[in-house]
Amino acid sequence: FLRQAAQQMPPFQQRTMRRIRPAITPLLLPTLAGLALGFGRQAWTSEAFSRASLAAKPASRHDIGSFVGARRPGNLERTASGSGVANDGRAAATVARRASLEAGDTILVAGAVSPTGMIVTSMLKGLGYDVRPVLTKTMDPYAIWGMPIRGFVPGGGEPTPAAAGLVVADEKFLQTDLVVAFVKQIGKMGNLKRVTFLSAERARSPLENMFGNTEEEERRAREDATLSACKEVGAECTVVRTGVLRGGGSKSDCPYNLGPEVYMRIIDSVSSIEEELFDLNQRGAEVTDAATSTVTEGGKFGGPFGKKSETARTTAAAALAEAFSAESAADKVVDVVSVEGTESLSSAKWADAYSSVAVK
């Protein structure tokens, strides 16, 4: 009701609604709680691998900002060829396998139950890979993704798969030493070819940046450590640096989106609408060399007064998934930000974008 009402409001009335929200929110909490229980019984956000088992742990179910609802069975139906059909009926582009990975290769996904991790897991499954999200014993893969996916539970009795690919897609960052240890563990099996690593920007205020952005230094250190670990085991690595992650719901043109629940869980109706509009309008992507672009230094990511940088979760997930089939993505560190556009990048355009970036 609030969402529909806000759509009809002029800006000054929207501001009024934001002021009165604290008073009306307690009246709406029972309804919101019911929605959370109804849509999210099997969904979690990932925190970090357990230091002992490297298993993804569920975060608090009250983390509304990153809490994503479970997928419904049937939402992600695919054709026998694995090409898939988009929400608007258009056939999704099929990635041509190149020298890196082939259909049927096993890819482990760490941080698979973060919003971006859920999307990239679905993408990889639809592209024909044997995708194995890292889960805990209590997590039901079918309830989360709505398709037959085999999870991998570290310490659950199954040996660690000899994966050809590894995705690190946690939005809140896994600890560096855990990522490095996991890369080395899989690399010792001799089958690891490529690792894709999500390095997302945290939302920061200009005031925070004025006093120094130590998080950027830590972020660079994580990336460098991951690149070094991959080099040590002979695996190629692609680091995907993004702005603040947004959206990922049904208003995007990605057939692997997380559904309308993404917007329904945002209590502020105005913010919910803004998130929908972001998915609807910001479908393009700008891919640049992280070492030379202004996206990082004093610009979209780094400067206190630089242009605010944001990346759609579906775009970030596509960058991670496409890197496995694009030879040109090997050993690259790229900045990926969303720009205004009516459709997402095709596989060919992703390959071209990676080609324009120098090897790290």
C-alpha cells in the first residue's frame, strides 16, 4: 500500500512520509514480520567461512538491508541446452566456452548465500557448469535457488571437490587468510584453473572519506593476497571491483534475479521504489582497468567528493560468471560500475570489455 501510495506522491509528500515513518513503523511491524517469515525461511546472508571448516555461516535474520528471500521453485526453469529464457521471454545469451572452463566443470562458490552469490550461482548453473555453493548443514539448496543444485558442506563427510573454478562472492568480505587458505587447498588438487573474486565497496559518507579511507587499503591488500595465492597454485584470477552493490530484483533484465522480494524487504517505501528504478534504468556497465581508471583514484570509489559509484548485483554477478569463459579475463583487476542503459552486456561485450584491460 505504501509503495503504491508513494508512487502517486509529489516530492514534498514523499519527504513528509519519511518524517512520519518512525511513528507508523511500529504499526506495520507485524505485517513486515509475516512477510519475512513467509518469503525468507531458507535465505541467509553469508558472514565468513568458519576458521575450522571454511563453511559459510548465516548472518542475523534481522539484517534487513541484505536479507534476500528464498527463490521459488520454477522461477529459474532452463531449457535442456542450458541457455535459459529471460523474464520478458527473450532467450538469454549462451556463453561460448573457451580455453578456460568447459560445460560440466565444477565451480565452487564461497559466499553463495549473499545476494550476489545467489545470483552468480544461478547463472553458473544455467550456463551448464557443475556449480557447488558452499553451505552449512541446515541450508537446503533447492529451497534457496529453486533448482537442483548440490551444495558442498565443509566438514560434512564429502571430500573437497577438485574444482576447476572458484568464485568468492561474499559482499561483506571473507577474511583474507581464509580465502588464501581455501585457494591453496583447492589448488593443491591440481585442477583449479580460474578464480573470480568480488571486491565490493562499502557505502561511505563524504565525512568518513575525509578522515582517510583505510578500508580501501585493506581492500587492495585482500585483492593482492588473493592474486598471489592464485599465482602460487598456478590458477588464473579475475578481481571484480564494484561500487556499492544495489538491486538484484525483478525489475532487472537478468533471468537470474532474486524476485520482487528484494524490494518488499526495504521498510522505507521511497527507498524501495528507488531500488526498483535502479534495476530498471541502470542496466549498462562500465568496465575499466582498476590500475589506471579514475573510477578508483579520487573518483567514483576513492575521493570524498567524487561521483557516487554503484553497481547492480546482477551486473557484478555477470562479471564474475563471464570471466570463466572469456580468455581475456585471465589475471585482470577491473572496476565494474553500473551506468544508464536498457539492457545488460552480452557475453561478447563482456569479453571485449575484459580485452581492453591490461594483465595484472
